[in-house]
Amino acid sequence: SGDSTQVIYTAGFTVCNLVLVIGFATMASDFVRLRIEEQALRDGLTGVLNRRALFEVLSHEISRSQRSGQVFCIVVLDVDHFKSINDRFGHVVGDSVLVQLCKRVTGLIRPHDVLARYGGEEFVVVMPLTGMEDARRAVERLLVQIAQGLGGPLPDVTVSAGLAQWDGADASVLALVARADAALYRAKGGGRNRVETAPVPTRQ
């Protein structure tokens, strides 16, 4: 009887340990999977959302706008004369400028706005439930704050911006971004450290 109890106890202990190990392994694999999925949506340098995640966010906002009829805006931001920063100070400093810029922008936009790296020194802010006038005022304030310096030993930078509003007339997400990008180039051509707005496309 004692031997039987011992066997049952040992077997139960072994099974419990096995269940714990399997449970821990499952939790660990879920954690790893979630980390990998998160990393797949994040820019490796700055930690903000990457281009792939940006287009997912934009698709979500377009769907929400189509259901609710509410507009939203996006702004494309580009660091002025970024190549000269890399040439003068080196790429390590250039990378630090981008990292600190993202921290500054994240601290200045609203909690429900979304910042993503579009490529190189170009970033996009998605501004849900926001019309053109409010978005423009917010972007103008943003540019002023950035021009006051990123802090520490980093060189001063300015940013140009192109602003576009979605209201259902664009043919696609890419068309919306292209309009904002065209406005950005007008801002660059107009002297930099400024924001230009994209005209609303004609509905087909």
C-alpha cells in the first residue's frame, strides 16, 4: 500500500511538473511570437511603427471613416538637409537625430495619433477624427517645437511637412500618401521648415 502511494505520488508529481513545463513553454513561445510580431511592425532604429504597420493603420482609418463619415488627416514629415547632417556629423549622429526626433514628435502629438517611419528621414503622422484646419494648426506648433532643438549635443534641425485630408475622394491609401508627399515637396521648394496642404481631389 505504501509503495502504491509512493508510486502514485511520484507519478502525480511528474505529471504536474510536465504540465508546468508545457505551460511555461507555451507561454514563452506565445511571448516570443508576440515579440516577433511586434518587431515586424516596428522600425528597428527609432522604435516607431514601420511602413507596413502604417498602411495597416491607414486602412483601418479609411474603414472607420467610411462607416462614420468622419474625416482624418495625415502629415508627411521630412528632416531638412538631412544629408548634410550625415556628411558633417556622421551617420551615428544622424541616427541619433532621427531617434530623438521621434521621441519629440511622440511627446507632442495626441495619444491617439500615430507616428510611423515611412522611409529614410521621412515620417508620417496619422491624425484620426481631425479636419484640415485643426491638423494644420497642430503641425505648425509641431514644427516650431522641433526647430527649438532636440536637446543635448545634437545639431539643430528643422522639418518640412505635407498635409492631406482623407474624406473618401482618394482612390487608395497610396493616393492619399502621394498627395501628402506632393505637398511636402512644395514645402521644401517654398523654403523648408513649413507646412503645405494638399488640395482635396475631385470625387469621381
